[in-house]
Amino acid sequence: MNEMLNVVVDGLWCQGDRSLAVRLVSASGEALPDWEPGAHIDLHLPCGLIRQYSLTGENRADSYLICVAQESASRGGSRYIHQTLRPGQKLLISAPRNLFALRDDGPVLLLAAGIGITPLYAMLLQREATGRPFVLHYFVKRREEAAFLRELSRPLSHGICVVHCSAEGDSPRQTLETILSTPDGEERIYTCGPVGFMTAVRDAAVKKGWPQTHIHSEAFAPVTPTSTPQDEATFTITLASSGEKWPVPANKSIAQVLQENGVAVPLSCEMGICGACLTPVLGGVVDHRDTVQSAVEKSAAAQHVALCCSRSHSGELVIDL
Ligand code: FES
């Protein structure tokens, strides 16, 4: 189980006309755990929801900063933060977890869309502070909705930042092709934003010859089911340690079946986007439904299954529990 921290909402302020920055400080006054750009926390909201948000801004020991967009199709988390959360409120959060860390010191191309700017803004600040090269392209519909626009407009010494507004005729569709140069072997792409944007980035980059292993992405959006419960086949989930096995019917996740049978499962987002429930697979063929693992990880010899959402292509899946 990930370490839990008690924090207090220290401040809330607007970032653009549809996002809210939230500063969290330790309730005890002790320093908060260190984090690296790309890390996220689980925010346990008093309304019972748990949501994942990237840490952003500077890495400080006394506070964490997150930024939350107002989502018209909110499943409750964004609405609660925008309408109900107030300074002084106490919250429970997880310690930072990083599934989107910068892999090395080489040059990076950061491609953000919408609220996907949050982890990439932290990456930009770290690169700038340590004198390592970067280029950030930030895509928004309207300039007024851009978060951290004032901060991103300051002069930079080690990289450049370009804001693209589709309302001004500068959309990813028109621009990606141009800004993605031929890969130089060392440079890596880090992209965050809506799934459609990240797919467009990946497709355009692969077309230009970028290896999949140099394209890193993170999406905080639920997996869209590609089949209905009627289409799903029942399969057997087996614990390698004890040999216990149970059927996983169409209307239940592996995690639900395990919990019903008294097996502790580390769960957080329950949408395949955080990685908390990833478990090694020792036998069978995983039907991957998560977005937390890359295409390369999903086709690697050593397989992990997201217990909250993935299923099985084979009749039985043996997991390392
Ligand atoms: S609980 Fe988040 S990926 Fe399964």
C-alpha cells in the first residue's frame, strides 16, 4: 500500500479561465516526500472520490502544486475541486508515484495539450534549472484557457516554449508534422494531454522515424471500453502462490473477484490509468485494457496485468500473487 499523507489546502487560484491551481501543505508541518517531474498523487476527496493529478511547478519540500481543469464531462472530481474545495480543508493524499519520469539527460521534446501541461511544466522547470536542453510545444484551443501562461512567457536560458492556439489557426493537426523533426537518436518525446492528441503525436512521430521506445506519454482519462459485457468471455484467474482459482465473469473485474475472495488488491484509479494494481503475469495471454503501460510494455516477454480493468485472451490467467 502506498504511503498516505495528511495535507491541508493552502491556496487555490485560477490558471487560465478554466483551470484551478491547488497548493497543498503538510498538515503536520513536516517536509513532504521528494518527487521528480512526471510524478502524480492520488487525491482522496471528502466526497469519496479518488483522483490522480500530476505534481507541477517547482519541486519544494514544503508544498505540492496540482492544477485541475474544469471538465464539462466531469465524473465528479473536477466539479468537487472547482465548486467545493476551499483553503483550510484537510485532505488525504498518496505519496507521489512516478510512471512518467524523464529517462535520461538527453534533449527532450515536450508536447502538451490542455491540462496535459501540468507534468510537462514541471519537466520544463527542472530542465531549465539544471541547464539541460528542451523544447516545449503547448497546444490549447484559446490562449485565455492556457494554464501557467505567465510563467511560460518568461525568458528561458536552456530551451524554448511555443504556445499554439487552434482558435488562431494553429492546431496540432497542422503543426505536429512540422515540429517533429527527424529523430537524432538521443532525443526523447514526452507527451501529455487528451488521448486523441497523444495518439496523433505518436502516429506523426513514428511516421518521421521516431522509435516507439523514445515516445513517452501519460493520460489521466478513463479507458474507453471496446466491447460490451455481453461480448466478454468468462476466464479463470489463478493465484500462483496457492493455486486458488476463481472464474471472472463478464460483469466483474479481476480485482472485484479477488476482493470477493479475500485477496487484498492495491487499487487506486480503477480505470487503468495509475498503475497501482499492475501485477506480474506468470501464465496466459493478457487482454490489456489499461493506458498506463506502453505498447512496448504490453508486448514484452514479462507481462503485467492491470487487475482493475484488463481481461484475458486465454481461458486462464496465472498471476504472481
Ligand atoms: S487501479 Fe489504477 S491502473 Fe488499476
